[in-house]
Amino acid sequence: MQKSLAPFVLIGILLSACSTTVIEDSERELPAPTTKVMEEGSPPSFDVDYLQSFIAFKGNKGGIIHHKGKFEDFDLEITVDPKNPTDSTLAKAEVSIGIKSMVTDSDGLTKHLLSADFFEAEKFPNATFVTTSVTPSGEDQS
């Protein structure tokens, strides 16, 4: 019985067509930390340490080719109830992500994900997510 080399040739072609270079965090310029000014009477909010925060993702194509990426421009706001600041069920978080700030370990992949095939970044430059509830994760967490 003769085994076909076709699957191995196909895998070799796929791997050689995908130039993957992992970009380390130390090579990226991160957004500077910001300070939000709270108006009197507004609910307390927390400043985000953007130097230690990130929104990243990883994925694969057919389980063969693995990629990593992240968004370099995002804003996160967490507010709590001023009367019950330790009650996490009354807390709210909102994150806004600049879709065009996405970078991956492959320039071709980044361009493809920003295209109309995926995020359509020209038409939809931002994505916003707002919590619908916050749940404590343990006894000492609130």
C-alpha cells in the first residue's frame, strides 16, 4: 500500500505561505495612563492602569496555524454605586475598543481582519461592550 504525500505537501505549502512573527509586548508602544476627573455627585469610578492592562486574543486556522493579536487602543470605565460601593451587583463596566488599533503577528492577517470580511473597520471603527451584571467570584470578592 503506497501512502500519498499530498497531505504533507499541502501542509508545507500552507505553512510556508503564512509568515508568522510573534511581536513581543516590549516591542509595542502602549497607551499612556489616563486620569478621569469625577464630577461632584457622580458615581465613583476607577482609573485603569493602561501600562499593565491589555485586550488580547489568539486563534487558529484549522488547528494548524496559530495567531496572536491585541488591540492597542481601548478605554475601560468601571463605576460602582456611591451608596453601596462594595456591592458588585450594582457595579457597571464599559469598554470601548478602537478596532483600527488591532495588530496581530502577521501583517496580512491584520489587514484581512480589518477588512469587510471580518470587522469592517472603516465602517465600524469602534466596538463598545457594557456589562449587564457583575457577579462576585468568591467569598472574599465583592
